[in-house]
Amino acid sequence: MKSNFTELPLAKAFRLIEPGPVVLVTTAHHGQPNVMTMSWHMLVDFTPQIACAIGSWDYTYEILRAAKECVLAIPTVDLAGKTVDIGNCSGRDLNKFKQFHLTPMPAEHVGAPLIRECLANLECRVVDTIPKYDLFIVECVKAWIDLKRKERRTFHANGNGTFVVDGRTLDLKKKMVKWPGHTVD
């Protein structure tokens, strides 16, 4: 019997499991704010700790290694074009906050700024690094959300400049119970 499956190149397999939304990472160097776009991250535990893949060639990598703190700002779909543009240039060459008309706001626990235009901002400190994979493990020390913001849909990178926008929410809370006599794996 012939299968319905077609071989997928391994280099594209990540597109099937990329879990989180595209985020903006802010840092500060000598009081100057910087921002970059990042889509390679994952939740490590519920404190929350988040693993962030930031290439050693990125300006943010240098700042984050030195400062050991950042903000993960979560843009919504109305900021998608601007978010992609932010990822296509370097903070070494220009002030991205000015260039892209973003409003930096002081954070409470880190020197990196919050972004007013984003739905949410997570103040984070680096708790570990895995240099072989350009990974920073950051722990969230304060979280902020704009509950008055009407646009709340985030977007997720599929690779090659394509994105998926969050849509309808499924409410399956009633099913979130342990079955009698069974353990949860």
C-alpha cells in the first residue's frame, strides 16, 4: 500500500514544531536601547525559564553576554511587518527604537527597556548559557501585559518569510482532569 506521506527535507522539519510566537528581545548597552527579532525560543520550565537561541554574530548576543539581562517583548500581528524589518538590520548600525518608532519604557528589575507597543513584556535575567548552541537560558523576573490592547493575536514563524497568525482559542478546560485509576505521563 502506498503511503500518503512525502519526504520532508530535514532542514524544514523545525517548521512543524516551532512552538512560540515571534518576540522582540531588548537589551541596553551604555544606556542605549537595542532590539532584535527572535523566533527560536522555548519554555524550559514554568518559573518561567526560557531558552533563547541568539547567534554569536548578532549585536544582541554581545550585549546579552555582558549585561546578562533582557526583555522579551511580545508583538501582535499588527506589528508583524515592523518586527520583520527589525530583524533585517543591526543595532550596531542604527537606533532601531527611533528607526521603527518604538517607545522604550523603563523596566522594574532590568536595564533593558519594555516596548510600549507590544502586548506583553517579560523582564529576564540570564541564568545559564550553552555556548555550543548559542543558547541563553533566561528567567523571567517580572511580567507585564496590556489588558486594554484590542489586538491580541501573536504570530509564529514558519521559515522563509512565512508566518502563522494565532486564531480562535479552544476551551477544553473541562477535559483537563486525571482519569480515575490512571497516572498522567
